[in-house]
Amino acid sequence: MAKIDHHVHTSRYSPDSDISPAQLVAAARRAGLDVVVITEHDHQWPQDELDELNRNAQGLVILSGAEISAREGHFLVYGLPNLDEVPVGIALADLIEVVQRHRAGIVAAHPFRWEQDFEAIVDRHGAVFDGIELVSNNVTRETRALTEALLKRHPMAATGSSDGHQPEVVGCYFTEVPGEVRTMADFLAALKGGEGRPRHREGTRMACGRAD
């Protein structure tokens, strides 16, 4: 089994994060994670910088996706070659088209946050997401309940992640998937396979309660 925190920010490319890349590695290792997917706001790490970070990660696998600021809210994307086709403020319909054309992955980040009408989004676009972030540091008990109700009507995979902006938050929630994940292709296969399960780490602050 692989423990993956697929929604984390660093201070290198996300101004609202207090986590340096070195702190991310240390925090993820303390949390017992196997994989971290960095998802900076509207930015994807250059491969050479990601390779350098992995060389110093002592077995931890570090990948990069991005948290896209779409017109309808925030969405995590994985496996795009670059972000040239997904400008800030892109319409969700266009984002979905780009993701599907590249056979990439998309997860809805903290649905219903900031009064987002996520019900209307699913009614319009269908159950098109590879995952719905059920638990994270920026999910509340109220928005989690709304998400749980929605998933009963529109079955999609549920995920857990920290949405970490501070070192101590990394790995508070994560997604556990069967098998080994070493590459973005591995992660996408696990995500699209729908076998991941949201989990929590005991002894940390859990903003929206236990994951089980």
C-alpha cells in the first residue's frame, strides 16, 4: 500500500504557503508518507527542479500537479505536460476538455468551500471527476457532510489530502492506494482505478473529523 498526500503547497511557488521544499520532505517523512504530489496554485514544478528535490528525498517520491483556479472553483490536475492551455480563470468545461484530451487526472479540491455550488457543477458536468476531496485541512465538517451526501447520489472516488500550507499539517489526511507508486503514470492509474481510500493520521489536527 502507498500513502499519498496529493494536495500540498510549498513556499517556492505558492505565496500563501509556509512550507519550504526541504521542510516538505522532512514533514512528509515524519508523517510516514510514501508519495507527495505538490500542487502549487496555477503552477507546475519544472522537471529539473523536481528531479533535484527527489534526489534529496531519501526514498520519498515527489511528483507535481497543480491546483487550477478555474472560474467555478479550485481543481487539482495531474499529468498535464504543462499549463499552457489552462490559464487562471479558465471555465471548468474547458479545463475538463484539456484534462481528458491529455488523459490526465482531475480532482475537485475542497468542494462546497466558499459557498461553491458544487451540486450545480455536478449537475452540469456529470460525475467526471477522478476524485472528490472528501477530507483535508480545508474541509469542514459541514462541507464534508455536503460532499458525502452528493457522493451517494453521484458515485465518484473520495480522496484525502492535507491541502498543507504549514509543515505540521502535511499528511494529516492522505489517500491510501494498493501497490507501489513511483511515477505520475502510477499515480494516475491508482487515481483512475478508484481503489484509493481517504485516511487520517492519528495525533494531528483533523479539521473535518476522522476519515473512517
